[in-house]
Amino acid sequence: MNNISMRGIAAGVSAAILVAVFPLEAEAFVWSFGHSADVEGASITFHVDVPGLAPSGISWNQAFEEAAYDWSVSSVVQINTVRDFKNPCGALYDGYGGIGFSGDLCGKAHLYTSNTRAISIVQRRDVNTIIYSDIPYTTAFDWDIYDGDYKVKPIILPDGKPFNEVISDFRRTSKHEIGHALGLGHSKFPRSIVSDAKDRHFDVTGLSPDDICGVNIANGRHDACTLLLPHSATLTGEPTSAIFTGGASKTFGASYQAHFSSNDMIDVMGTVVVEEAHYGLNGRLHAIVVLSDGTNLAWGSRGFVAWNGTVAGLHAVADVQTLDGANELYILKNFSIGESGISGVGVSIFIGYSLESEPDEVYYSGTPIVFNLE
């Protein structure tokens, strides 16, 4: 098997310590329509004319326009809003993107969970080209417009037990659904506005760098992703169009940095965007931790193990799976620097993937995720 040689900047920590203290979680998501889903002309329009005010006194129209503005100024896609009502439950392919309340989510409520608040019904010109989206919001739940942690109201369940039901925030729900309208699926990163409610932190109201990267990469502007790991490479030296992003964070992905103190708890997250021809194929996801003492660790579905530098060694620690267009790797989660006893250490992590059909090839980030534990 081929050997892989990578260079890092880490120093002063043994492989045994790293294996013992690094937790493991791997998740994946797929952009809505296969490998990518760009917005036609990098512009999308919503028709917004929902009468009335939320209990907070803010108009529904204003809240949606603020959500659209946030995406528009943060991503490469222009989000337009028009003060004109177009029924989100109108005729399919009517050419208009509308928003509004609907008791049964435009007759699609049966396709979703009983906890679904809103959906984005995306219309596309072809497999990968979005032209507009309708967003119905269900009237089955209470709505308001607010920031911070979710508001709740006490209710009594049919079995007589008390329960605090979440009051849905229209603005952050709109940001979530606009993300789907721009081609993003659910993320497992807890600070992502497009993560599923069960994974998302309660106080998330804004877009994360990962949200913005997803839209920008899908629309062909990976250079506009602040988490981009440039210089994608292959073991054989063949050129590749695969894209890799990632970083280390002490805010669960709200922001990223390269230096951490002993009091920090950190997460390391990355995304592997496979070549278009590789979407849906069987393969493995990889991460390699490189230490300056010559120790290398391979990460996969079985955790971290000492790595002998071979492709076979990488395959031994990672299970075969169907590759999505974009694959999220939660490499470290809630890693406590203080509890680990590690300090004065630099770490480099390369991420990548391989195909079952190409057993001696690896597609990887030529530039690693780099951070220091001070």
C-alpha cells in the first residue's frame, strides 16, 4: 500500500494521551439536491405580505425581511423581498416564492414530524438549480418574534402531565427555512441555523460560518468561505475538485480560532465536499492528527488509533459509507483542555476521503486544521 507523508506543527504530547482523551462523533449531511444546489443567477425572491403583528409587537413582514437580509449580506446569494402576497400553497411551479401561515403546511404536514413548524418547498429548474421557494408556517403552534433562548408556555398534556411547549420564533425559523431554500440540508453542528432543532443550541439566532460556507460553496464561491482549507490534494498527485473546510472552536462553531487556553473546551469540525462524480459512491471519511514527535493518529468511526502511514491503516479505522455531497466531520466534541492535562501543544489535522473503487487513492486537504493548546 502507498505511504502518506504529512507534516504538522504539534509538539510535546504522546499518542497515548490523545487516544485517551479525544472524544469521537461523526455526522453527515447532504445539500438538498445531490452534490450541490446553486441558486439560479445567485438571486432569489420572496413575496412577503403577512398581515398583523407578533405578540412582541414586531410585524411578521419585518421579521422575515430581517432574516432575508442576514442571509443576503452574509452570503454570495442576493435575497430579495417584495411586499406582495403570493400564496405559498398556490399552484406548483407558479413562478413565485411566497410565505404565509398554513394549518397543514400546504397539505404536506403528513410528510413531516408532528413537531415541524415550517417547511421550504423548493422548486428547481434541474437537479442542481434552485429557482424559488415557498415557505408555509403551521398555525398548529404559537408564534412570536424574539431573540435569545426559546420562550415557553406551560401546558397540560393529554395524560395530565405538565409540559413547557416552545413558542416558535418566526425570525430564526425564517432564517432556518431560507437556508433550506438556498440548498442546505440539516447540519449536526449545534451553532448552525440550519441544524435540526434537536441538535441546535437554544440561543442560536444568527448564521454560523459553516452556514455561510455551505451556501457560498454550493454557488461556486468556495473562496468566500472563511473556513476553507486550500490546496486540495490527492495521494497520487492527480488534480481534484474536492473541497475541504474546517476549524477549531470554543463556541461550538459560532466562531473559530487557532489558540486556546487551559480553561477552554473546544470542538473541531470539518466538512468534506466530494468531487461531483463521487457523490453517492461507497467510500470512507478520514482525519489524520499529525504530531511533531513523529506520531500520527488516524481518526474514524472507531475513534483515534496510532497510524502506520498507510492507506490500509486509514481504512482499518473508518467504516465504508455512502458519500454525501458534503460530509460533516465532528472530530472533537467538548474536548476539555484542562482535564486532559495537555498544554503547550500544537496540533494539525488533515481531513479527506477515499473510495472503495480506488483503494490506493486518498483525497485530502493539503492545508490542515491547525490549533494550539496553550
